[in-house]
Amino acid sequence: MFITFEGIDFSGKSLQLKLLGNYLVQKGIKFIATREPGGDPLCEKIRELLLDKSNLQMCSESEFLLFASSRAQLTRKIIVPYLKEGYWVLSDRFLDSSVAYQSYGRGLKKETINFINKFAIDDYFPDITFYLHISYDEMLKRKALAGRVDIDRIELSDREFFENVINGYVELANQEKRIKLINGEQDIETIHLEIISILKNYIEDLK
């Protein structure tokens, strides 16, 4: 299976991906975890460009095309080969991030993003996407608790941007059956058990 985790920063998606990986190990299921942008040497270089605060003048179109370029590389060099070898692939972000961030957030045309995304991933859409929903204020609270002082280029965006991204994710979850909206403000174990419960409804072997 190809499973992705989505949400704004500090939503807990990376932690829940790790917990699901631990669960799959217990079940004897081989998997690989990756992230976007990143997960491949070329993709990691693209990630540096995207997050570097010295690139504040980057236009929205360039931002999206860099994400799409990384996505194409990740799909062909990591995701597809591992799926063909029988692995589960767990990814921290994928194509839905671009719809939420670059369309709803930056204002680029959704139709254009969907067209380029489809070209980039060659129809390898996730089987299930878990969207961990938290508010902008919850994100700020978690960021403060984490004591993060080094903020990347995208994290520098304002409240309006992030609230548009959140609204975009919610709309996507309402439109796409594969996207499962989960209350990310619940405790960690409750969220993990909800994810496992959803997976069990899809895969008999996990019961």
C-alpha cells in the first residue's frame, strides 16, 4: 500500500507515520518511510532550495514546480520501485500538500496543479491519506512548546496563508474518499489507534 500523511506544521503527521511504521514491523509487514520534498539525494537538494530563507523572493509558480520536480523524482526512484518489490510506502506529505499550500494557500489555479501533479506521479496516487487537522493557533502553541527558533521559508507565512491551507485540506478531505480527516488535537495514542482502525477496515490481514 501507498499511504501518505498530510497536515500543517506541528500537526503530528511525522510522529504518526513513525508509530504506524512500528505497528507494521509488529505485523511483519515490510515498509519504507520517506518524505516530501526529500527522500532521494536530488530531492533533498530541492528541499534545501524550497526551505532556505534566503529565497524569500521565490515566486509561487517556481515554488510549485520545484515541489513537482521533487515529487516526480521521488515517485520514480523510491515509491514505484519499492511498491513493485512488495513494500508498503509511507510518505510524510505528497501531492495533496501542493493543492493545499500552492493552490489554496498561494492562489495558483487548482486545475493547473492537478494537471502537473498527475504528470509528476504517473497515476501513482496514494491508497489512503491521513490528514491530521489542527488549527493555526494550535500550531503556534505547539511551535512555542517545541522551542523552535529556526523557522524555514514556508513557516514564515502569515495566519491568512495557513488558514487558507487548512481550509484547503478540509475541502480536499470532503472531496476525496481516500483522504481521512482526523482530529489532530487528540492525544497521540488516540490518533494512532484511529489510524489503525481505519486501516483495519481496508485490510483484512491487519485484524
